[in-house]
Amino acid sequence: MAAEHSPLDQFAIKRFADLQLGGIDASFTNSSAMMVAVIVLVTLFMTLSMRRHAMVPGRWQLLAELSYEFIAKTVRDSIGSEGKRYFPFVFTLFMFVLFSNMLGLIPHSFTVTSHIIVTFILAAAIFIGATVLGFVRHGLKFFTFFLPPGVPIFLAPLLVPIELVSYLSRPVSLSVRLAANMLAGHTMLAVFAGFVVALGVFGIAPFVFIVLLYGLETLVAFLQAYVFAVLTCIYIGDSIHLHH
């Protein structure tokens, strides 16, 4: 019985429909359903919020415009004028992670971004894309990224491996940061919710803590989406400008 009420049960993958494609398990799960829901909600939010283009925006149009300008400024500050072409990608990524984080805060829902495989796929796509971009823009000169200008050549055998390991660890750190924050926060919420139920009328203190923690987790959900977007911009900026 204890296992059924584990705080980690909320992260379990549940199959809704079994599907095999060429020997690959492509079953439709609660994770799949939540990602579809996120895409639908983001699309509806942006489409319905901006359909009137009112001079005096309502609350939903204002939220959409603020989100747009917020990420647009982040792209400009991190990448520069050349960042315009990458804005759609960064904005889509930010909205997907943000809505995934926020929907995961709804009781009995599923938090897609708590699973390292999801965040790692996102991070790996960013890493591979930025690396390819670097080679397309600079060719073999991109390797100079691992030896900043002005560094004495005799330090190259020491500095290049350090820079290379740091560069290769980007998708790991990017994915683990997001997944770990979502996993830890939601686990804490589940643990204290269990205290409220177990203590009954004496559970007022854990309940107050849950309310405060829920507010904190809402802030963390936004900050983690923002950090994900900012680091994406930084990686793209590094590939474009190399040493800046």
C-alpha cells in the first residue's frame, strides 16, 4: 500500500494505447498526452489572444505581447541583431517548457519536464543545432572556440581539453537543471500534501507551507523556462560570434 502512495508515483509513465513501429515502442502515454495538450494550449493561447489585434489590449493579448517582447529582448541582448532569425525557435522552446512546467502544477496532472529523457532530447537538439551552426558559419575556425585568443600556446594542451569537456557537458547540465528542479519541487509538494492528509485537523501547518511552496514552485516553473531560453540564446550566440 505504501508504494501506491509514494510521492514519486506522479512521475510514473502510464500507457494509454500500445503502439509498435518497426520494433520501436511508440505507445501513447500520459507523457505523450501532456505534450500534445501543451502544444494545443500554446497554439490556442497565441492564436486566440492575438486574433483581434486591439489597440488597447485585453488581458490575454497583453500576456501574449509581453511574452513575445520578453523573449525578443532576451534574444536581442544575448545574440544581437542576427538573433531575429532564431527568435521563433527560442520563443517556441520557451513557451513549450513554460506551459509544461505550469500544467505540471495542476494536481493529478503529469509534469513532462520532470523526465530527464524529455529535457535531454530538447537540450541535445539545441546543442547539435548550435554546433552545426558554428561549423556552417565558421568552418574549421570553429575549433578556435576551445582556445580563446590571447591565450599562450603552451597552455593549449591544458585549456583545450577543459573547454572541450565544458562544451560537451552543455546538454547534460541544461537538461539535468530543468528536470531536477521539477522533480524536487513536485516531490516536496506531494510529501507535504501527504502530511496534511495524515494529520487531519492538525495539518494546518503543512497546508500553509504547501500554499507557500506552491507559489515558489510557480516562480521556479517560470524561471526554469526562462533559464532554458537564455542558455539556448547563449549557445547560439557563441556559435555565431565565437569569442565575444
